[in-house]
Amino acid sequence: MTALYRSLAHIVALVAAALILPLMLVVQAQQPAYTPYDTGSPALIDFHVSPTGDDASGDGSAAAPFRTLTAAWERIPRGQPLEVTGYRIWLMPGTYTAEETPNYWESRYGTPEHPILIQAQAGKDTVVLPHVNVFDSRYLYFIDLTFAPGTDAFHCERCDHLLLRGSRFVGADPDSYDAQETVKVNQSQYVFIEDSDISGAWNNAIDFVAVQHGHVITSRIHNAGDWCMYAKGGSADLLIAGNTVYDCGTGGISAGEGTGFQYMVEPWLQYEAYDLRMLDNVIHDTAGAGIGVQGATRILIAGNTLYRVGERSHMVEFVFGLRSCDGQPGDEGRERCDSYAAAGGWGDSAISDGDNAIRIPNRSVYFYNNILYNPPGYQSAYSHFTIFAPRIGEAQANAGVPVPTRADEDLQIRGNVIWNGGADLSLGVEPSPDFPAGCQPDNPTCNAAQLRADNAINTVEPRLIDPEGGDYRPAPGWSFTIYTIPEFPG
């Protein structure tokens, strides 16, 4: 291995044979490189905006900038693809109020050759924006900006090729309940978040619902009361990698969760999440699980480091997702529940009463070569894992899945170093009449004997460089065994 740093996930992906490989981590010295979204070299018309400009007399040039971002935005053609040129709105240093920005950023259709850029001219930490609400827009890039409204910071619905790069999104302290989601994206495709800092919500710092294709890389995601991030509602084909995630309530990052059926989009109408890769993230100081999978398929979780997680529950969970048709009969959009069920989606139009939600199974979840480290004096409350037992004979309206519905079908947990509590701490799969668990002896890919054989559980204490000082890299000279990651079936 010649590079200074190759992530565990990258290393094992290069190994063709299904072998057990020892890996010395002494070479680990810097973050792996992830390919950023390519904005190309488009031809652009530049508009300049300054807090000292003037909308009436300005023409958007550097010498005569507009006063408001709204004035520049309104000069971009609405409701038609940009076929001749793209646009860049250069924001000069300052704070822009809600009165100076569009109330609703709607129906601007950039193209690959002619995108729309909103960018801080003097670089990061020089421009502050209020809440931004985008709808039905394409090839729209926000670069080097700060969004600090004291409430939900950024929302995009039905967006295509959205880039958030080098930006800071500040909601509010979770205890204030002033911000529900810091960054919310729904019913959108090709969403890319890079090198950003996203924080402050009583619910989620990042909430993806029905988002397909894209990545969240090399960002800081923190200070959220629920999951710091989840991708659910039929989200698919996402890379979540190289991020630092911390100060989360319910948990760090989850593939799937629970969604109102009507908010999904075809053809992703069955699982909560498809084809997600969570690689090389550092997740620390989460009250609940560091990582969760809730109703998802073909999920790879590899090369992550979890530190001080699960104090009120467990370190990692593999459980069911939930699906209901939200609202009451006659509510706008609720008719899609029946339409999606007729198309083969897993759900129905029953009025949710809190108990009748459809439980969404997991299939082919691979949890490989991660470090799970709760240092002495800190441990998860109940177990290392929570893995739900099959739901025997439960009616699953239009679910089209074999009974019992399972959270542990083709669940593979291998090559992980786990240091958490004492030798008597439960794996989370031991038989219990009160809390039945998955991964029982008849499961060929996940059972207690296999978990102890294929993972180092309280037998090897990880050595990290300086986790209390924020350096979670393995210390020089420390090594452990990793496993080759197999291909997903089908």
C-alpha cells in the first residue's frame, strides 16, 4: 500500500479474493480523497450584489452592484432551460436579510453547460444569508456561503443537480425548538454536499426524503436532537463518506427510518433506502446509536470510527423502517398512497393510529471493518447491537415480502473491532422472552457464534491518536484484522 492513507473500505474493495487480511494502520495519516462534483468550466454572466449597492441604478456589474439578491435572481430566466449562458451571482461581503433575498427560489432551470451559481466573492465566512427555500430548480450551486437564520436554514424540494459546497448552515440550539431541520432536501435527484458545516436542529441536521443519487462528503454534521442525518423515503444511490458527525440525540447516521407513503417517488416505493455507502466517517458523542439501518437494502457500512456512542441504548442498530399514509382522508396528496400501492409500493392508505404502520424489512446490509470504541468509563446502556426479530405472521399490506418480515436477512457483520463495557455486556442477539432479537442460530449470515468469531469484541482495545483532542485516527503501530467486502447479490 503506497498511499499515505487508504480507507479500510477502499482497501478491501481492491482485494479480489475472499481472504482474511491483516492490515497495519501505521500508514494512516490523512483523510482519503473523494471525488467532488464536477462543475465544469461553464460560460457565465456575472451579477454582483453588495449591501452598499442599488437595485434602481445598479446594473449588476462590479462597479454598480445590485443591493438585493432578489434583483439578481429575477434576471435569471424563469421556467425555461438555460441554452445560451449560465449565471453567477457574486455576493460581496455582508449580511443579507430576508427582505433582500427571494422569498421562494423557484423554477430556474440551469443545465450542465449553463448552471446557476450563488457564490461568496471573497470566500468562506464573508456572506451571511437567511433561510433559503428552493423549489423545482436544476443545476443550482451554492458555494462558500453561511446560512444563519436562527431557524431551518435550507430547504430544497424537487431539485435536480443541487450542490452545497464549502458552506456553513446554522439552525438553532436543539433545546430551543426553533429549527426542525437545518438542511432538508426532498423529492430530488443528484444532490451533492461537500466540505460544509451543518448544525443546530431539534430533529435532524440533514434530512433527506426521496433523494436519489449524489453524496455527502467531508463535512461536519452535528448538534441535532434526533438523528444527525438520515436518508429515507426511498432515498437511493448515495455516498456518505469522510464526514465528522457528533452531538446527536437519537443517533448519528441512519439509512432509512419512517416515511409518509405519499411523499415517496416512483420507482423507489418499497424500501426506505437503497444502495447507500457509509464509508470512513467519524461518529462520536451520540446519545443513541452511532449508525442505524431502518428498512433498507444493499447498504455498505465500512471503515467508520464510532467513539462514545449509545450511552442510553446501543452502539449500532438494524431494525425495521415504518411506513404510513399521513393525514386524514381528503388531505392533499393522500391519494398517492393508493396509487403507489397499486404500483407495487409497500404501504396502504389506512389512517395511521400509531400501531398499524407497515414495517419495512432490511436485506443485504454489510457492516464491515469499523472501529466501535467506548473508552473506559463509558458504555452503551444495554448491548452492543439492537437487531429486531422477525415479525411472524404479521399482515404487511401490499408489502410483497415473505412472512416473516425480517430485519436481518443477509445481514453481515464482520471485521469490526468493538470495545464497549465489560465481557458480560449483551451482544443484543441473546434469546429473551421480553425482547426477542434477530440473528438467531438459524440465520446463516448473522448469529451469536458468528459475531464473536468474525469480530474482535472486547478482546482488542483500539488505540487512537488523540480522540479527546479530536484526532480519531488509529495510533501508529496498531493493527487489526479486516475482511474482504463481498459484492451485493442480484
